[in-house]
Amino acid sequence: MKNCRTILPAPARLRRFACLLLTVCIAGLVAGCATPSFLSLKGDKVKWDQLTLVASDDVNNNSPVAIDVVLVSDDAMLARLAELPASKWFSARADLASTFPKALRYWSWEVVPGQRVDVPGDTFDRPRVAAALVFANYANPGAHRVRIEQFSGRLAVQLDNNTFSVSAVK
């Protein structure tokens, strides 16, 4: 007896393939597979047009100051960084970034007294984040950490002698 197979018409095969694909996708989600980051809608999207760093003439007792802008995509990492003073951030940042590469990204600059640095907004890749922080490595002790509350438009980081602030630019 010949081996007999029924060949389904094209629409029925397509329907069967779609059902199989849907079943595989649902099984993957139920099994706990992570959603790809490009599909995630968690957090705010960073859409800065420009970030300007402005150092006063007497910034950091007339010395250069290192500045880091940190984008945090994980709530647990945010809780950890929200309590970290700048001095500890600067000593641990490379280790944190290599240990938790998906939880945070940072960009660094060093400004001297009287300097202004304009950073284009597309520098930051426009990701979704749980929070954004700025750390300034001043010589004097202190938190020297500011959380950025605005994720669009233009921002200015004003660096004064021993403190700094972040504000919207109109």
C-alpha cells in the first residue's frame, strides 16, 4: 500500500502555521522568557535635545571636576545608586557598569573653571530609563548627586564652587 498523505490547501496550512507560532510565543512568555528591551514600555524615554555643562570660574576650588550622567534602567540599581555619594560612584562605576551592563550606562566629562560643554541629545541613544542621575566629583565631601526629573527638552548642569544643580533651559 502506498504511503498516502493529505495535502492541505494553502489557507489551512497558513492557519496551522500561525497557530503553531502563536503557541510557541505564548509558551515562551509563560515559561518566563524575558521580553526584548525594544518591546519594553517600562520607564521614561530620554529625549533630550541638548545637555549643557557650565562651570563657574571658581568651580571645585579652581580645579577641574569630573561629571557623569548615569541612565539607570533597573529599579533595584536605582535604589542602590540613589544612596551613593559621588566619591563612591566614581570609585565603583567601572565595576558596576561591567557587572550590571543592562542596568546602567554612563557618560563622562571633565570640565575646568569657566568652561561650557554642549552635549547633543542624541549622545544618549534615547533609551527608556527608570531614572537619570548626575554625579560631580568635587574635592570636598558630600553627596554631589542630583536626580534628573525631566526627560525631554534642553537641560543645563550649573557647576558652582562646591555644589551643582540641574535645570530646564527654555
